[in-house]
Amino acid sequence: MKVLGIESSCDETACAIVEDGKTIISNVVATQIPFHKIYKGVVPEIASRKHAEWILPVVKQALKEANMTLDQVDAIAATNRPGLMGSLLVGFTFGKTLAWSLNKPFIAVNHMLGHLYAAHLVNDIQYPYIGLLVSGGHSIICKVNNFDDLEILGTTVDDSVGEAFDKVAKFYGLGYPGGVIIDNLSKNGDAKAASFPVPKLDGDEHRYDMSFSGLKTAVIHQCDQFWNTGYEHSTENMCAAFQETACKTLVSRLWRAVDDTGLKTVVAGGGVAANSRLRQLLAERPDVNCVFPPLKLCGDNGAMIAGVAYHFLQRGDRTPFNATACARIPQFKRGLKH
Ligand code: KG4
Ligand code: ZN
């Protein structure tokens, strides 16, 4: 079964064709980064307009690279949540229209299920396991029972980890998107140069929760207070110390989830799963098998959407054509309870 998957939740217009949830036949990602870079962040209005302009050429390109026609596609899938509403509506409405006009099955896909599935495209992974979803909009630790069954254990209570990377980079004028830039600068820095405060969330209900806004504020507004003596106050050192604290926050909660559940497989997904320090830290536990998607499948792409849609289709699910998009999933981002 060949599924055409469309992704347009943020600033990449993407389409892929995947066979049987496993074989990527084509995978086209058109990034809008150059258009948002001058504003140092994603401008939702520009994002929606670029999606509207690019969606048809991107889908055509995916078919061309697969050497296929639309007749040879068995089903269409598109991201419907969470994300920027205007952006989501472009890809989702395009996907629904394509499926309706071709009389093919249609599946709406939750973007975060897609990120989690990215590692499955290139690995055989058994359920259940612990999921670590780290992107520009989310930070989630969950128990994953099946491709569509996540038990949320912890989330950020404020900013996501990717947002903290992006905001720190924006404040220091390092460029956009900030994650990969900070990751690269950190390679020439010393994480011990500064000791940023590690967020503390008390109480059992926050056992797996994370917070990144205090860290972001400390790095941006109070950096001078946290330098250790004898270290140069360089951008590289600041980046390395920030990255270390952010990654250790994630990893400490993740190990709690692993130890409490006894599940020894971790699957990571989302843009921040590309982070080199996070990958190193997760490799430090020989008793835990940590699976990452390849770098090019960490960020947004259509292959992860087509891949997860295959499993819905196999189960007989179909999304009705009156379904719509949705910007947020409340359970993926909890507020502080007190
Ligand atoms: O999954 P993604 O492409 O889009 C969302 O669903 O949000 O994630 C984008 C996020 C951005 O915050 C970006 O800065 C971050 O992933 N990112 C990284 C790295 N590469 C991308 N963060 C840390 N280290 C990286 N190497
Ligand atoms: Zn994403």
C-alpha cells in the first residue's frame, strides 16, 4: 500500500510517498527558513501563504521523484494537529480535496504521532516503550503502547525545549532556527563554563514534567550571574552550558520514566532529537536501547505522516471529509497545577 503523506504544520511544506509504512519512495521537504530568517522566527501569515504557493509543486515533485502518478497512490494522509492553524489548514484541506476528488481513503495524522513514527521508518521497534518527543512546540515524555496510543507521563509546564534553543539564539543574534546553530557552537565551547539553574518541579504530579522558561530567562537576562571563574565569557561557552542544562533536564526526567516503568527502550523524535549532546547523553546508559530517527527525519517531513497513516488504514480507519484542523492538544502541554 502506497500512501502519500502531506505535512504543513509549521514552516516546511512537505510531501512523501511511503510503501507499507516502511519504504520511503520519495520525500520532498521545501523549507521556508529563508523567508522567516529575517524576522528571527516563524511568521504565521507568511508560513500559510508559502504553503498555499508551494503545496502543489511539492506534491508534484514527490510524485515525480517516486516516478508515480496519482492513480498509483492508494491513500492520502495529512497532518491535522497540532501546529499553526493557517499552515495546517493548507496541507490538510489540500489532502482532503485530493482524496475526495480521487475517491481514495483519507487519514488525518497527529503531527506528534508522526514524529514518534519517524524512527520506525528505519528501525523495527517493539511496543511498549518510552517516547521522548522534543520539538519547537512540545516536550513530552510518554509511554507508547501502540502507534496511536500514548500515555502522557510528563510535558513541559511552560516553554518547549526547542523554543528555549530558538529564543536564546534569537536574543544573542545567532540565527534562526537556533537549535542546530547552538548545537554547532557548543562543540567549541565548555559546558562547565557556566552553571545555569536547574528547574525544580516539586510533587509527584510533576515527577516527569519539565520547565525551560526559567533556564531561557537565566541565559538571556542573567547570564553574568552564572559564569564560573576562570572561563572565557564566550558565545560558544554560553551555548555549551545552556545546551548541557537543557539536555540534562530532559534526560533526568526520561531516566525516571525508564526506571519507574522498567521499559528499556526509548524512542526519540522531533527537531531537537537531532541534538548531538542529547544523543551522547542518551547513549550513556548501556542498559537502555535509545532509538533516534536519522537526522533528516528528525525535523518535519511527509514520510512520518504517510508512515503512521498506513497503520490507521490497516486497522480500517478512515477520516471523514468534514474533519478539520486543530492548533493545540491540551494534554500535550500542561499548565502548572498550582
Ligand atoms: O520538529 P520540528 O522540526 O518542528 C516542530 O514540530 O516544532 O522542530 C523544530 C525545533 C526547533 O526549535 C529547532 O531549533 C530544533 O527543533 N532543532 C534543534 C536541533 N535541530 C533542530 N534543537 C537542538 N539541537 C539541534 N541540533
Ligand atoms: Zn515537528
